[in-house]
Amino acid sequence: MSAENIKDELHQLIENADEQSLRIALSVLKSEETEADYALSSEHKELLDKRLDEHEKNPTSGSSWQEVRKRIEKRI
């Protein structure tokens, strides 16, 4: 389907859409995020690098997902 066909189809859908559908469509189009929206700060990169380095030095020092989940479940 060409860009022109897509535009025509969207136009038809918009013309016939109710207010709620239009609000949803507008929200989706406005919320398009770019990769830059998820860029890590240099501080976060350093922290992740440090944690990875610690893990590689001692991979058994962490907790399994099951252990983490049990600790969380005990708290709630």
C-alpha cells in the first residue's frame, strides 16, 4: 500500500470516527517516541558498566529471580 493510499484510508477513518477513537488516535500519534527519548545519561551508563563489571567478576553474588520474588512477596 502506498503512502497516498494510507493517507486516503486514514482520512476516511477519521471522517467517520467517534470522538473517543479520535482522541485515542491523536494520543498514539503524539506519543511517538524516538530512540533519543530513551537515551541513558553518562551517570546511568557508568552505573550499568560498574554493575556489569561486578557481575562478571563474581557472577554468583547476585540473587535469582525466585529469591528476589520471595523477598518482595514477604514485604507485601
